[in-house]
Amino acid sequence: MDAVLVAWVEMILRWLHVVAGIAWIGSSFYFIALDLSLRKRDGLPDGVQGEAWQVHGGGFYNLVKYLVAPARMPDELTWFKWEAYTTWLSGFALMALVYYLGAELFLIDPAVERFTPFQAVFCSLAGLLAGWLLYEWACRSDFGRNTTLLSLAGYVFLVTATWGFTEIFSGRGAFIQVGALIGTIMVANVFVVIIPNQKSTVAALLAGETPDPALGVQAKQRSLHNNYLTLPVVLLMVSNHYPLLFATKYNWVIVAILLALGPVIRHFFNERHAGRASPWWTWGVAALGLAAIGWLSAAGPRDKLLGAAVVSAPVFAAVEEIVISRCSMCHGDYAAWDGIAAAPKGVKLDTPERIHAHAAMIGLNAVRSSAMPPGNVTGMEPGERAVLAAWLAAGAPRE
């Protein structure tokens, strides 16, 4: 497929994915806040759990939540589902376009596992399906009735899955894979449980029957899971912009911390929306977690650099030879790599002046992390990264 066409399709899909994600997360967060802010007051109709008064856009809103059908069912009900479905469909299409069709660049790292593109894509799809099936089984089992135990087991499962993904995919690919797994679980919660249960409840109410209370309990549990998974998955899905997250030695530990920080931060807002005392301690935990991530990201790439082998700063000619041979086929005036229409982010490294101008970027992506070359497709050796490290340590001289 033509590289320019791919770039345009990718842009459109990414835009759609972001817009749909904003709509889904926005409505989800709003209804969680609304549900927690409901108050029981005198004079409310029978079957109403509570009400909330809100002001927005120059008007006042009085919202009530019925646990059973109101005296008269409305002619129309607004269902919040297509935001979630569109987010997943556009996200999967984007993943297929970028990570599956570009598996050699973004999903595979020969230093981790020498997959063929077909093998890598198969493992990715199998991981998504198996991960969701295991989650679904756990939620429907007797074990899943204990919310706390299920949450802890789910956390261990996601951390273990992340570690497993980092053992078979590139760091970039592993992060997007675990993000896609969580996103799949969240959308499946909407498609398989929440919406069908709501429709069954509405059908029972319209028929004058008493809905099965288990349907509401099950849907509430899945909604709770989605609430606490949202913040980690958002960062995971944009993590490819931050090499110190995905392309460093302890990348799976970083994900483990992110998976814990997201629920901690959501807990703060949930408690405030419920009118309870604000748990300010959550921000202390978040700060410590981010500090730990920063410290872990300083460990460098997975393969230890042979810095000790470079005693003094190399001559610039050695640096230029490495960058030209390993990087310039994508980062030049005319990108020569198949599927790359133009130099990514406009970074060009095909002349001494350009190499020196982008020294900091080289350090971030090829020394402090192994983000570049993507998937190490050009075979940059640890010793070559060490040469770059020594050059940068000497102040990136031009001689």
C-alpha cells in the first residue's frame, strides 16, 4: 500500500479513535460522578434512588435515578454504547494498520524473540482473545463474587500478562498489546454484559415483571472495573510517544506501577463525588509512584550498554557512521524504508549538522532507551550505542 495513503488513513483512524475515546470516557466519568452524587430526599417518587441538582450552560438540571421503572416509561431511551464500540473498532483498525502491517518495525524485536510478522500478529490476536476469555471466566465464577479478591487477581493477571508480552514483543509492541487487552476487556464489558443486562431489565419492566437483581449487580461490577482501568489504558495507548516508558529495562515494572496508580487516582475522585472526606493521601502515593517510574526509566535499555569499553569520547566520524548506517534510511530528506513516507517527527539525521542538532533526541531514543531503531530493524549493536553514549557524555562534540 502506498505510504502516503497509509499515513492519511492512519491519521483519520487516529482522529476517530481519539474522538470516540473522549466521548466514551467522558460519558462514563460523568455517570459515575452522577451516580455517586445522588442524594435521597423527601418527596421523591417511589422507586427513586436519589436525585442531583446540577448547573451547566446557563441552566439548571434536576436528575433522578429510578431503580425500577417509573410510572410511565419514556417513548425513547438514550443508550450509551456506540462511543465504546467505536473506540474499540477504530483502535483495532489502527493497531492492525500500524502494528500488524508494520510488525517488523513496531511489534517485533529480534533481540527479544525472532518472530516472523505472521507469528507476531497471531500471538497478539491470541493474547487478546485468551486474556478476555480468562477475565470473563473469572468474573462469572464463584471466585468473581468477591470483588476485592477478583480485583487483586485481575491486577496480578495484567502484570503477569505485561511481563509475558515484554518477553515476546518489542517494548513498544508490548505496551500497545497490554493496552489493547485492557481496552478489549472494557468494551466487552459493555457489549457482552452491561448493555444486554440493561436491555433485559428494561424488557422485564415493560412487561410488568420484576427484573432479576443479579443483572444489575453484574453490570455494576463490570462498570466498576471499567472505571478503575480507564486511566492506565489511556496512558498505555499513548505510551509509544515516551521511549523512557516502553523501551527501558524495567518496562513491565513501570506498567505494574501505572496499573496501581490509575485506580488510586480514580479513588480520590470517586470519594469526592460521593461527598465523603477527600483522600488526599492518594496524591502522595501517585507522586511516589511517578518518582519510582522516573527512577526505573533511568536504568537504560534492556541490553546493557558496553559503556566500559569506550574509554574516551569517540571522534565524530565514528558517531556519524553509526547514525548514517542505522538511522538515516528513515530520518533523511527522502525516507528509504518501505512504509515510511517522510522522516518521523521531521527528525533528519543524514548530515553532520543534523546529527549534532538532534543529539538530545538520539540520546533519548538510542542510548537511554532502545526505542530506535524501531524493532532494531537495522541491527544497532550495544557497542554502537555505547559509542553514542560516550559521545553524548563528552558534550556531543562535532570533531
